[in-house]
Amino acid sequence: MIRLNSPAYRELIMPPLMQWAERLLQCVRLLISACVIVLFAYMVIAILTLVAGRYIFDFSIAGAAESATFAQIWVIFLAAGLAMRERLHIGVDILYEALPDILKRVTALLILVLGSWFLWLAILGSQRLLQIGQMQTSSALGIPMWIPYLSLPVGLGYFFLEFLIAYLKKIFFKTPIDNAGKDKKGATS
């Protein structure tokens, strides 16, 4: 019988599946990163234009602040997943690091289950907000509110993906991964 974490399993089953999954994951990460960059740039330009229009030209641009706020909401939820990928969220891991390897894996599994449950409930809860947003429009621009509300399930879904990857690595692979994507021995993951 072949074990899931054995080299034989990885050689037989994982390479084609992992190659496909890694390509898909890289495309998703590239898309999310590009969206964050574009939205952040728009947010900066919109606010600078608003400030310049208001204080230099004595003219206020209707909706610039509202559209920048919507862009900021999207940036926050999408960037949370990017921060999860880089392991930049605050965590208290002193006790975790002191545990033996088997207890680290059990703890990581417990965190994975509880975190997944929370994120799933948050994603489900955002569905109700999307329904409400179909009936509402924003005050300044008249944009349907489901557009900014859509940032919740999209951002939380991406966060869940990165969370899942991070904790599955902790559970199934012995070599710990640091923030730079390198294991403790210096090899890139």
C-alpha cells in the first residue's frame, strides 16, 4: 500500500496533478496581484485628483471619494490573501514551535478545520449581502452595491485558498516553510 506522504505516491500521482494545480494557482495569484496593483493605483489617482480639484481648482469631482472607497474595499480583501501567501498575518507561534512534530501536525489540522469553518461561514454570510446589494445603489455614483459587496466572497475565497495551501503544507510536509518561500535548509519551495 502506498502512503500519501511517501515518495512513491508523489512520483506516481502528484506530478501531473501538481503541475496543473501549480499553473492554475500561479495564474490566480498573478490575476489577484494585478488587480490589487491596478485598484491601488486607481485609488491613489482618484484621491489625488479629488484633493487637487478641491483645493487647487476649487472644484469637487463627484464620486471620486466613493469610487476610491470601493477600490480600497477590494484591495483590502484581495490583499489579505496575498498576505496569507507570504505569511504576513500576525500569529503567535511560540507554543506551536515548541511542540513535537506530531502535535504540530495535529494543531495545524485543528487550525485548518476551525479556520476553514469560519471562512466558509463568512463566505456564506456574504451571499445574503450580495442579495441586498442587488436592490441598492451607491449614493454618489449610482453603482449597484453588489459590486463592492462582491469583494467579500471573492477576497475570502482567495484567502481560503492560500490558507488551505499554507496549512496543508504544515500538515503533510515535514520541512517548515518560512516567509521567503524557502525551507529551513535553503531550498526554494
